[in-house]
Amino acid sequence: MLLSLLPLGLLLFSSQHNLRSVEQLLREQTTKAFDAQATQALQGRAKLVAAEVTGFLREVEGDLLDLALLEPTLENYQTFSLNHSRQLWHRPTLDSDSGSSREVALLYAEMAYINSDGVEVLRIIDGKPSSKYRNVSIPSQTSYKTELYFERAINQASGEVWVSRLHGWHVGHDDQRWGQLEAVRGTPYRGVIRFATPVRKQGVLQGVVVLSLDHRHLMEYTQHISPVWEADVITPSYSSGNYAFMFDDQGWMITHPKYWDIRGYDESGELVPPYNKDSTTAEIKSGRIPFNLFAAGFVHPNYPLVAEAVLRGESGIVETVNIGGSNKIMAYAPISYSSGVYSKHKVFGGVTIGAQIDQFHQPAVATSSLIRQQINAYLKQSWLVISLTVMFVVVTAYLLSDSIIRPLLMLTEGTKKMIRGNLSPEVKIYSDDEVGELAVSFNDMVAELNQRRNRLMQTLQALRRSRKEIIRERNFKQTVFENIEIGLLTFDVGSKVTSVNGSACQILAIGRPKPDCSWKKLLAGWPELQGVLERWFAVERSDECTPLREYVTLERKGRTLTYRMAMFPLSFRQQEGWLLTLEDLTERVNMRQQMARMDRLASLGRMSAGIAHEVRNPLTGVSLLLDELHDRLLGQEDDQQLIRQALGEIERLETLVNEMLNFSSQSIAKLASASIVSIVDDTLLLVRKQCQRQRVALVENVAADLPDIVLDADRLKQVLLNLLNNALEAMPDGGELQVVVNACDGNIIIKIIDTGIGIAADQLSFIFEPFFTSKGHGTGLGLAISYNIISDRGGEINIDSKVGSGTVVEVSLPIKLDKNGIPASLS
């Protein structure tokens, strides 16, 4: 009881002391954490606004370059102006409680196209055309009397953009407020930022395109920010210090709730001097005091430091005091931009967001007060709970000690007897609590130990008898496993490799695997076999314990290898693992393929001889008869022309017979310079009637400026006619046949595209084999002969087809050959 109560009392006093320390530390850390979080949020928002301004300026550059591509007409420029607008949010009157208004305003206050002499030939102001054209090459004739944007723009390269700083007439204190303290709709500040780019044609300056960004759209990025409220505000309160502003790379204020703080020009076109320690009372009263951070060190030394940090591309947070005397936290971030006058520092300027210090720390102060209240309530509850606990401990300590210690002493004595070798002690404890259950479990354990010792002795004797049988069986299996010529691999249920015989190591060119080797690691150099095994293991894991067999063909070191794989379960019921057999059938497969090709070539020779005998003699007779008919039709030029074409086709047919005889031997092509266009036209003449009969639309797209190339014209006609006939046979019910001929990368490309039935994917690899046909008729030599003709010329023929979608045949012929008839690109 004393051991329970004494630590409890010490714990109470220690906890109270520690909780007070934790309270103080927690309040301090919470305050720091809230301030750090608010600081990061404020700085992050400044960076976000700066990034948005950078993106906005880039969009304006893009608009300028788009406008430069348009023809400089009034309609184009006015349409462009009206299509580029954004929404402005402001108060409609001076009354701060009169609501808000959102209006859509044009993005660009002014657009102009200036000729190469500097004279405006097209001018749009607020979306409306203006007839007041000026010579802006003279600065005094520009809007603000000192602008040099035309001179700067003509010195830019094509596609480059020159951007000016903010130009606008300065708005004084009384002009904006009209005597009101927080008015926002007095005389507005209407400034512009000029974006200009030259327009050149063939290096000659044609003119300059100018977009003048309405400054009000830049104001929208800072005018509605409230650092202490999640929602935007229509106008910030300057007197509270909770507002944002933007300044340029020279430190001038360019957006601010007070218009008289914004950079501006006087009536003579000169910049109004910045507010400084030497500013007169009259200037301050009239509001002719635009704010420049570099000159504002007398207000607070951090202002010029912020401007310098922004020029270095840095962001951060500082404490400052505004002109109204409000202490504030100010986050700042640079606006990255490098066009025009901003190319020196690669910075357009900076964005700052300020918050009044008292409001900035308010969440941390409120949280600290809440922590103190919660800890005081916790200490009161702790005193009450501990007091009740002390009373409970005193009552129960005595009762528990007697009911636990006596039975435990009996169990301890029984355990000592077992240690001395007596395995039959029995502890007699009559209790229904946990100690009684422990005594029953102890007695059951003793009985179980006696039974297990007897069974263990019997099992040991049986193991000694079976050991000799297992060793003899293992040696026999090991001998068979290692000396069989078939590769064997075994896997456990986790797909780990358990054994590999010598034949498998020889076939796969691998060493003996280490224990627990993964099958993927073992077959890392054989991805084809990995794919088969991966599929098989997936099947095996689906409880389909059936043997699996497959032939695998793969490429290694320029050779085509053929393996026969089979996998069997080692146990059909227990699923203890799998056995994989691997046979190298490469030599047998190669021998079969060679025998089959030799049979095909032999058949081709026999067939060619028969065709030559059966066809050549009738062709000779037909040719003689047509010669005679030609001579009798003197004076009938059209008929003679048809007969001459028929004689030409007979000659080509005789040539085809000879080519069949020489198919398996090297033939000599009759090379001569020929026009691809003429060859294609002559070939298409032969199929036009057939296309009309089959309702096939023949579409010709033959380039007219193709060069003549050296080839055998008759053999190319043979190829084209064969391909066109195949295409027509694929469209028995009509369709579209396209013939496209052009030159590309030193080759003549001939494409024959049909919308026929297509060729199955499993047949594409056999279409150039002799005697292979998918049409059910014919000899199957057409594409084989065509392939040889194109290959002999150094070209390529490729076929892409999908069933139901049609076929595309592409013939590629090199334009230039060397003296040996080899393409120049390969010689």
C-alpha cells in the first residue's frame, strides 16, 4: 500500500510543477508557431501574387506577338481589342457603404500600328478607332511627351518585345479623395505600360505594333488583398496597414490604395519627384509625393532594403511603419521578368503585403489563453481522481495480498519438484479465480509432458530406420537428375529455384544458383522464357494443376533458337512445387525448315518448266498473228496503237515466264533511266477499266517533279500490276484504291492503299514466301517475285494490313545507285 501511495503523491506534485512548465513552454512555442505559420502564409501569398503578375505580363507579350501576325487593318485591330477584356471590381460612388460594382473593361487602353517612319497609321483607343495620328518618333508628340517606345522597338530583333515602365498623369491627394478620408472613386489614375515589337518582312522593317496595357488591370492583383481576412475586400484600409502594393525595378510605387503614391508625370511630361525628407509642406498637402522605396529610408530603413533584395531576386518579410504611423509586418517577393527596360535586373519589380502587427499576432495570443484555461481545469480533475484512488488502494491492498500469495507458494513448490525430476506432482488449489485456473493448467501441463516424452522415444526409433532408406533414394534421384540430357529446374510454392541440373546450366549458359534464388533473377538473360513462366505460374496459382507445354522461339547472337518447355506439378494434391523441363530443339527445327524450303524451291523449278513449255509457244503464235493484223491496219492509227500495246503486254508476259524459270537463280536486270511517272501512268491505264467494272474509285496522287531513276521499267510494271490486281481482288464489292507516288529522303515512295478485306496478322509473316496465298487460288508467286524484283533494285517492300480496314503496300526505291547497282546510301 505504501509503495502505491508514495509514488502517487510524488507524481501529483511533480505533475503539477511539470504541467506549469509545459504550459509556459507550450504557450511560447505556440505563439512562435502561429507567428511562423502566419509569416509563411503572408510570404507565400506575396510569391503567389508575384508569379501571377509574371504570368499576366507573359500573356500580354503573347497577345502582342499574336497581334503582330494579323494584317494591320481597322477591323482586325478593333476585333482584337474588343476580344481582350477583364473584370474590374470597385465602388460605384464615394460612399464607402454603397456596395460594389464589377465591370468588364478592355485589357488594352490603346493599340496602334506605326509605319517605319514613326507615323501612326492605325490607332484604337478604348476599343474605338481614332483619327488623330501622331509621329511618335518625336517624343514630344507621344501621349506623355517623353516616351521613346518607337525608338526602342525598332532596335529589337524580330519576335522580341520591348516593354516600358508605367506612364500616367500623376493624381494628387485632393484629386482622388475629393475631401473624403477613404474615398476611392475621385479622379482615377489611368496609366499604361507600353508593349511594342517590330514587324519585318525579309529583314526589312515594315512598322511597329504597340499594345498599351490598362494600368487598372495591374491594380486588380493587389487592390483587393486583405492579409487578415480570407475573403478579398473591395478596397483595403490604408490607416490599418492591412493592404498590398506593387513597385517597379526603380522602386517607384505602381499600384497602391493611395493614387498619389503611384509614379506619375506632370503636365510637362516630367516625372513628379518622390516623397523624401526634403519634401515641402505644400507638396505633402497637395499630395504631389509619389512613393519610391529607395528614397523612403527616412520613413523606415527597411524600405530601401526591401527594394534592393527584390532586385537580387530575393523574397522575405520585414517590419516597417507606413506614412500613417501604423506598425506592420510586410512580406515581399520579386516579380521575375526580363523584357524591355527590365532586362538589366531580370525583375519587373516587387509585390508587398502588409499586416498590422497587433492583428498579425492575435491568433497566437488567443491560443495561449486557451492553453492556460485547459491546463488549470486538468489540474483540478487530477486532484480529485488521485484522492479517490488513494482510498481505493487502502481497501483493496489487504484483500488482494492474501488471495494471491498463498496459491503462488504452492505452485512454486510443485515447479521445484519437476526440476528435481518428478514429472507427476499435483497441485491442489480450490479456487475459481485466475490462480485456480493457473493451477489446473499446471496439472494439465505435467500430464501432457509425460505423454509427449513417450511418443518422442517411439518417433526417434522410427526416424533411425527411415534415414537409411531416404539416403539411398536421394542418391538414385541425384544421379538421374544430373545425367539426363534434358534441362531440369524445380521451384517451390513461392516460385524460388530449389535445384537446377547440369544440362539446364549448359543450355541457358548459367552457373549453379545460390539458395533461395528467384527464378526471375536466374532467367534475367532470357526474357522470352520469363514471359512463358510468368504466364504459367499465374495459371498454376489458379488451382489448375495440369501439365503445361510450349515451344519458344527466340533470337540470340544472330541465331534463331527453338526451345521446348514443359512444367509439371511435383504434387498434384499438396502443390509442393513445380518441375520445369527444357529441351533445345534448334537443330531439329532448322533442319525441318531447310528441308521445307528446298521442297518448295524444287516444286517451283518443276512448275516453271511446265509453264514455259505450255505458255511460251502459244504466246509466240499470238504475237505473230498480232504483227500480221497490225500490218493490215495501215492508216488506222488508233487500232494500231492498241495492237502495239497488246504486243507489248505479250512481250512482258514472255518476260514473266522467263522470270519464273529464273526465280531461284540470280537474274540480270535491264537497267535504264526511266520516268516513274510514265511507268505508273502506263500501269494504271491497264486497271482503269477493271476499277470501273468493280465500282472501285481510283485516286491518283503522283508528284509531277519526280526525277528519272535507273531501273528495269518492265519489271517495275510487273510489280505494280501485281500489287494493283491484289488490291482489286480484295475489293470485290467496290471501294477506294489510292496510288500515291512521291520522293522522300533520297527514295521514291510508291504507296498502294485499298479499303478491302485486309490480311490476317498471323499471315503477314508468310506473304512473301513462294506458293503462299490467302486467296484460295493462284500460284502464290506474285508477291515472292515482286519482293525479289524490288530487292534486286536495292529497294524495300512493306505491307501493313488490318482485317476489315484494308491494306497499305509501300514500295521504296533509292534514287541513286553506284556503278555496281547498290544504293548510294549503302555503298
